[in-house]
Amino acid sequence: MEKLMSFEDYQYVSTELGIKITKFIGDSTKVIIPSMIEGVQVISIGDYAFEKKNLTYVEIPDTVQYIGEGAFSLLRMKLTMLVQIGARWL
């Protein structure tokens, strides 16, 4: 089982390939997802990681290669999302 860790407003796990953000625990409406956490690339956003949050803006770095099912579902506000070149929805 992967060890759940925290960094700023995020809970995450470290995998062989990089960091997977599992949950947003902050209360900000504007989120810029980091490309690195503790020197390791953020490569994925887990299922339902930002579900039911009051987000108005999310910026996803080009290091992210996978965005999980329902990662941004049931948001309480209209969302503007910036996905940098290189990020893929798989």
C-alpha cells in the first residue's frame, strides 16, 4: 500500500513514476498544481481528487500525464481550466 503524504494543499502518494495527487485539501478557489513536489515530478491527478470543491481556476502543468475519473466532478462554481501543452487526458 502506498503511503499517503501531504504537501501544502495536497495529499499525494509517490509512485515509481512520480507523484500522484490524491486529494486537494485546501480552500482556495484558484489552484496552480505544482509540477514538482519535494523534487519529484507530479505526473497524475487521482480519481475524484478535486471533487466538490469551490474552484474557479485550475492550472495543470505539462508534467501531468493522467487525470483520473471524476477528478474535477461536482464542482460548486464555474471553472476555468488551463492545461499546459504536454498534459494528456487518458
